[in-house]
Amino acid sequence: MAEQTHKVEVVKVSIEAHPNADRLDVARIFGFTCCVLKGSFQDGQLGAYIQPDSVVDSARPEFEFLAGHERIKVKRLRGVVSMGLLMPAPEGAQEGDDVAEYYGVTHYEPPIPGERCGEVEGGPVGIYSPKYDVESMYRYKSLFVEGEPVIATEKLHGANSRFVYAPNEDRMYCGSRGEWKAKNEGNLWWRALEAHPWIEEFCRKFPGDILYGEVFGNVQSLKYGAKPNDVFFRAFDVLHNGEWREYDDWTAHLSEEKRVPVVFGGPFDFNMLVKLSDGPSLIPGANHIREGIVVRPLPERIHEHLGRVHLKLVGNSYMEKS
């Protein structure tokens, strides 16, 4: 699995005139669009691209104009979706360089209730259990082949989670994206395990396999119809001995209501999938938009540089409102 780096990449930009604004141009960066001041970049020039959900330091002169709005978001400027911020490439920088440190850019991490409840513990011995990250399809859409079979599932807005039964210790482990959590009744992940006994049943049936999913409800801004004490969980992946199990393999053992909803299954079409990243959540009881979708090819495959081909499309409606 590729580790998501949230880098500020030096890119060669393609510049077009903004269709509805005389003082703006539109820069195209991979699959992203970004509105820039007219004439500030030339076609083919190098720029430093700061993706949405990055955080800048407004104490720096180049970001003073963002004081009070340091989190970079998606905005619609005169009818064109602007995804992020384009800055000049540092002198001497080359295409592909990561200049996040140069610009002091970090990644936005929303606070999660109960994250600090209980202490962190060491992970299961002898079981490979990596962090779960998914890169943007806007950056890597070329890795999919038009028409190849894919499945797109809803990207839920909650807390990334992982569970595993360690047979040599005869016990369950619960973890967030980056930490394994010591048992504590106030901890979000142990609460999810207690509220959904099927998680442990699945893990004991497949000892050593990592069950990845989302704990959600009263966790972040999208609530999915949750009552104050509700803790929901849906699975989205399984890792077996360092290899990702095929989607049809692991889902055969979990009923539909235990998995993230399927938004689409069929031939890959980038423009269609972008449209599907927006829309209502498919979780029963939710009365709001979906965060986006995650797309994987069928069957699984690996790219020599990225790693696993498995990409997300966050909906523009969500990004504009978040």
C-alpha cells in the first residue's frame, strides 16, 4: 500500500482562460482544476500545487491573505470549481519535487471524539498491519483503463479503523488509522467493537486478517442519522498476510449492512465517477450528502510506483461545505 504523503508537488501546469471571469485563469493539474489570477502563470510553467485539506501558515507573507482561512478548501469561483491553491515553484525546483516543507504546509486532521481515551498499546506481534491511506484519483486517474471493471463504494466520514484477532495471544486488537488502542470503555474503537459483535466473529473466523472500516455516526460533521450514543461501523477492506483480499472474496462473508455501500459497479468512466462522488449518502437514516467514493479495479492490481491501485474521489459538494 502506498503511504499517502500529502505532498506539495512541483507540477507543470496547463493554463486556460476562465470562461466567466476576465481577471482569472484556470490551471489544470493532473485531474484537478485551480483558479489563479490572470497572467500569474504561463502555460507549461512549473508551479507548487497545494491540495484541498492542506493547512498553510498565515503568518508567512505568501499566505497572509488566508488569515482565518488557513485550511485549503474547494471553492466555486464564477462557475468553475477551484480545487486547492497554486503557488510559484521555488527557484531550482524540478517537476515532481515535494516542497511541503519549503512552504510549511501540513495536512488537516479533524479531531475525533474519544481519540485520546485510554492509552496507546503495541500492535499484534507478527501481524503486518499498515496504516490505511488512499490517494486522490484526480492525481492518478491515468492508472485506470477506460472501460475496465471497477467497483465504487461510498467514502464514509468518520474515523478510520482496524480490527484483528491475534491467535497466538487469543485476543482482539482495536486501532485507529495510526495507533493501536488499549482497551477503555470511553474509546471510540472499543465502543464500536462492543456495539457490533460481528466484528469479532469475523476476525476470529479469519485469525490474523486485518479488518479495515469506518467508525461513524456522532464522530465528525456528517452524522448519518445517529442518536447521541450511537456508534456505527462499516467494513471496507481486509488484509491477509500482507495482501489485499479480493473484494468478492471477503464481502461474501459479510452481509450488505456490514459493508460500506456500493455506489457503482461496472466499466471505468472517469467523468461519470466524478459525478457519482456527489449525491446523497446511501446509509439508511442519513439525510445528507456523501463525502465521496473510493474506486478499485476488479481484480486487484499493483502499480510499480503507487502500489495498490485504489483511489478516492471526494465530492465537490462535500469539499465546499466542509
